[in-house]
Amino acid sequence: MVFLTLLFTARVNIYEALSFSKELSFLLVLSVSKIMTMQRVFADYSDALRSRTLIKPSRGQIYEYLGSAIAGFLDRNIQEGKENFEAMRSRGFHV
């Protein structure tokens, strides 16, 4: 299944495949931007963990990090979701 997914994404330009619909294109752009933002935030959290520990973090420290990272992701996603919803409503996309 993973192989087929990777093969599909390598051969199909998803932006061109969804270019027939303005709404789907906009949704794709929002989704991709959200994924890129979350990747950057995860990298920031990982860098913060590495910079704050002098030795290899213990299992307990890693669990604490994961808990705070998940809470941060949820808080950030809820806030950005509200902002995106308001932005979409102001542009005429009604859910």
C-alpha cells in the first residue's frame, strides 16, 4: 500500500489533478501549508529538546517532550483552524 501511494505521488501532479475545481485547489493549498507548518513546528520542538539537554534525554524526558509537543500541536491547530475558518468564510467558502 505504501509503495502504491509513493508511486502515485511520484507520477501524478496532485495540483494539476485538482485544478478543475477552485474549492478543491484551495483546500489542497490549505492542507499542504498546514503540513509544512506542522513539520516546521515539529523540527522546532526537536531542536528545543536537543538544545535543552546536555546528555541523551531519558525516556521520561522524551515522554514529557512528547506530551508538551502534542499539547502544543493541538493548541496551535485549534487556533489556526479557527483563523482558517474565518478566512474561508470571508472569501465566500461556506461549510
